[in-house]
Amino acid sequence: MKTLNIGLVGFGTVGAGVVKILRAHADQMEANTGLRLRLGAVCDLDLTSDRGVDVPDDLLTDDVESVLADPEIDVLCELVGGTTFARDLILRAFDAGKHVVTANKALLAEHGRELFAKAEQTGRSISFEGSVCGGIPLLRAVREGHPGGEITRLTGIVNGTCNYILTEMAERGADYESALAAAQDAGYAEADPTLDVNGVDSAHKLAILARLAFCREIDFGGIHVEGISGIKPMDIEFGAEMGYIVKLLAIAKLAEGELELRVHPTFLLGDHPLAAVSGVFNAVWIRGEATGDTMHYGKGAGQMPTAAAVVSDLVDVGLGRAAINAASCRALSSRLEPARIRKISEIETQYYMRFTVLDQPGVLAAISGILGKHRISIDSAHQAERSPEGYVFVVMIAHRAREHGLAEALAEIDRLDVVKAPTQLIRIER
């Protein structure tokens, strides 16, 4: 029976979940894999809080140096989060001859190149299935199910907090603030939800997915990111009347040698595979030249789904699969060419636009004239209800257009005296 000795650093929510799985399912894992996963140390600054699982006192430590120096520890499991201490910890673990398992999406998105280079240099592996849609074996599916690099498009709902909020707004008519409060009360949103609701968490995950899917070095700063705080209930209602459902999407498309990488609220038609994904669930829709369309769905976060992904990585390390991946998968190396990322101004898609205008003759003609001047063709338009202030809302759906031209047109429209609020713009994907 082969034994893998684990040094767990970070005994928070996910770390406690890992310990729970190792204690509850150790015998079955040994029977299934021939591998014994053994906790050699559990390290955290807080050793007294109740995590809902017992750990022998002789395994608990607040001294990370002792974990790094222990020659019996085969793999360091980093679950502290952040990009400063965690980065230093992982680099030092490689120097100490240890493999690494992490669920740290921000660290991988922003410092992946350095970490993969260090792993190569030291002949170690870094595994990170828990970093993206933890309850779905998604990264394996991308890495191993599409080894020929034939993915052309990847679109995903990868943040359960935002999906819960938008579902509350769509199904219950809640405004953004009320839906966020409901998410926090239910434990689906952090006390400070900024990274979730501003789209950065989704962008971190998109950077990791795009690296694996397209085998390119991803500059995180090149990803266009918008959050959901500007979404209004009226836009969800107007969209629903036209058959659209709003989701925060992470989108990656390969076109003419360039990558579109963007995170933003998006309208989908009701029959789109992602439209029915509600609540805290995640889903990623992948299009491949050989495979066609595939869909990956499940719980993307939470203690036990993420912990299960971490444990699966530990099994891979113990069985030697992680080392094989590190040696053979180019996406896990530092030898990638940088991706050419298309600017958001150059993308082409459809658009939903809501104008807040005075109720007087000639307004629709003035707006249509400016759009036409910028070669923006209108698919449909209608005047919606009057606002409490006496304005009216005009909703238009544009045919496919380049964003640069649309942005110029909307800037000109918003300068009109009859326009009383900035235009609300939501992109449409099909």
C-alpha cells in the first residue's frame, strides 16, 4: 500500500472539508486506488476554532516552517488563499522537493507563469482542480478531453453567488441590493462580496480555463471584466418579454488567431444550454471542432464540492498522474506563447439597449438616425412604460455590430437633450 503524506496549510472552510473527506472515506479510497492518503500536518494560525472535525493535537501546528522542513511530507496542500503568502509558500514548497495541490484561482490567474516555471525547474507538479467550478471535474475535462487543442469556444457561468443573485432578481423580482442580502443570509455570498459581484472571481477562473483550453499564456489584465451591480429589474423584465434571460458569463472564443476573453452580464435566449442554470449552480458549455458541443454542470463552490476536487488532486499526486501531466501537458508548462487578446472594442455581437428619454415626437427618429450613421442596424424596437419621473423607456435590440462603433453611437445619443440617463447596454450571445 503506497502512502502519500500531506501537509495541509490553511484549515479554513475548504481545509476542514478536506480533512472530513480523508477521515470519512480513507478506507474506500484505499480500496479503490491502492493509495493511503495520510495527514502529516495541519497548519493554521487559528488552532482553536471549531471546524466540525477532530484532528489529533500532534498533527496541529501554527508553524509553517516545520511543514516545509518535514522530509516526510510529500505534498503541500495550500488552502490559505490570497496571492502574497500563498505564492511564497508554494515556491518554497517546490524548493523543498514537494508537490503542490491548491485551489487558489487568483494566484494561478495572476502568477501562473512563475509557478509553472518553478514546478518545471524543480521537477514537481502543481494541481488545481478545485480552483475552477470545484464540484465539477471541469479542468480534467478540458485538459484530457480535448488534448488536440480543438476547442473553439468556451462559455460559462462560473460564479454561483452572481448566478444566485440574478436568479433571485429574475424569479422573484428583487432588486440587486435585496438579492445580494438574500445571498448573504443564505451563506452564498461573503460579507464582502466584491470579488464575486464585480466579475473578478469569474475572470480569474476564465484565465485558468483559457490557458488549458487554448494552450496560451494569458495576461489576466487583458480580460475585459464587468460585474452585475448595474443590472436593473426592469432590464430583466424587458429582456424576459423578448425571450431573454440574463447571466454573468465568462466567455472565451478563438477567432482568426485571437482570443476574445470577457466577463460581463449577458442576455441568452431561453433555449440556450446555459439559460436554465439557476441558483448557485455553475455550468460551462464547450464547443470543439471534433466533439461538437458539451455541457458541464454542477455545484461550483462550497466546502465539500471544492474539498472533493482537492482530494481528487491529492489522489493524482499519489498515483503519479500529476507528475505525468506536469511532464506531458504543455499548458502546465512555462513555455507557452502569449495569447493575442482581442480588445473589447473589436468584438462583434448583438446588443440590448435601453434609453431613458422625454416622451415627445422625434425622439425615436433621432436615436435611430445616430445608430444608422454609425452603421448599427436595429433588429427590433419598442417603447416601454413611463417612469415615475415622467420619462419613457425605449428598448432596442441591435443586429451584430462592432462594439467600437456602438460605443461611439451611444456616447453621441447620451449627449442628446432628450436623453435623461446613460443608456443601459447588455450584450447578447447566441
